[in-house]
Amino acid sequence: MKKKVNKIWACCLILLGFISTPSFGQEYQEYKDVAWNEPRSKDSAYYAMREKASIPPFGLKKVQGLVEQQSKKLPDGALVDYNAGISRADFDKLSFEEKFTYTMIYPEIYSQACAERMFVFNPQSKIFAQLLFVYNGVFWSERQLHFMKKNKKRVIDLIIDQANRNNALGLNFKTALIEIDAWESIPFLLSFYQKNPNDKDILTTLLQLLKTSNFGTFEQSKIYNKLYGENTHSDSWVNFSSANEEYIVESAQALYKKRQNK
């Protein structure tokens, strides 16, 4: 499975308007600020951190064995999207915690919609509009998404527990929180970011939760327009600044307070 994923992880910029002309400041979108195929050597470590997944320990060897068995049955170089999941019987036999491990380490859907990958210079000094999950060419199936949404609180609790134990919030954990609209995790995310300020993708996670909630004040902001407005794309960014950081933190706090009081 790892071999298949490695073949396609760098694929997807996906058709989100990258070739269109930017409508905001040149500092955000000029081609001179990006590289193709590989990041610059001094940027590689930060991209590696952005891509790193969190690996839950629950039934890990058992789940890895099922994944390895399933990977032997998969087509090689298929030209269409396909579901690479284990059988329904095997999935149903897993405990809740094992299903969580399976979902976090093995997204079942392979996407063949690929384009050349873009890498932004000095990513550590930027706040991105999107996480990097889709670039892996894989995504969660409907049954995996249903499992996470149906067990939202338990999934959030496991993510928080594992992140605090390992002092790391992997790309898969962040993406899962966005997929299940985990606004309840905002206090944790803010606290975790204070302890891990180099991980700017925590701010991206908060931005995505704000966007998912259609938070009116946020949708009218300059930062929203620069990241999600017209002529933006999946690699849009704003430069990191204390003002942008403060705005995101305060907006997330306001969103949490609003939804908590509903």
C-alpha cells in the first residue's frame, strides 16, 4: 500500500482555478514564489511536517495485516477512481478503536485526478487556506466518513488524547476534525497551538472550521477573501503575522462561544 500511495501522493493540485489570474496582492500568488515537483531543500522539513500523519496504536498490527492483505488484491495503475477498502465483514469485526486506527492510516478511496504539484517558498512563514490531505491522491470513503461523523465525540476525544500523549497533531487528525465539523475541539486546538506555534496548519484547521460554519463575520473579512474568495486556489496563503494570528484565534473563540450557546 505504501508503494501505491508514494506513486500518487504528489499528484493533486486539482482543478481549483490555479491558472486564473489573482485578484489580490502580488505577494500572495506570483509564480516566482513557487517551485514545481520538489520543494527547495530549506523548505523540505516544513513540508514533511505538514504531511506527517499521526498513527493510532489501537490494534495497529491487526489493522496493518488487513491492509497488507487487501493491497495485494488491488489493481496496479488503474485509470479510474476506486475503493480499496477491506471487506464489509472485516470492517464490521473491528472494535471502535480499531476502526479509528484503520480510518486514520488507510483512506479507502484512490483518486486518479492529478496535476503537477506546487510548492510554496518559505512555507513556514505562511498560513495556508487548505491542508495537504488531498495531495496524497487518497481520501476517506463514505463508510469511513459515516463512521467518524456517527461517532463524532468519541473520535474527537481519541484525537485529543493521542495528540496530547504524543505532542503531535498529524495531517490526518487535523483533516478528520474538519471533516466532522469538530467545532467542539476549538479550545483544544487553541491550547495545542500555544504549545506548538511552529505548526501553522493548526491555524489552517481553525480557518477551515470557521469556513465550514459559514461564520458571517469571517466571511466578510479580508483574510477570507484572500484565502477563499474569487480566483483563489487550493494553495492560496497569507503571510504569517501577529495580526493574522490574532484574528484567527479571536474568530475561532467567537465561533466556539456562539455554537456552544446554541
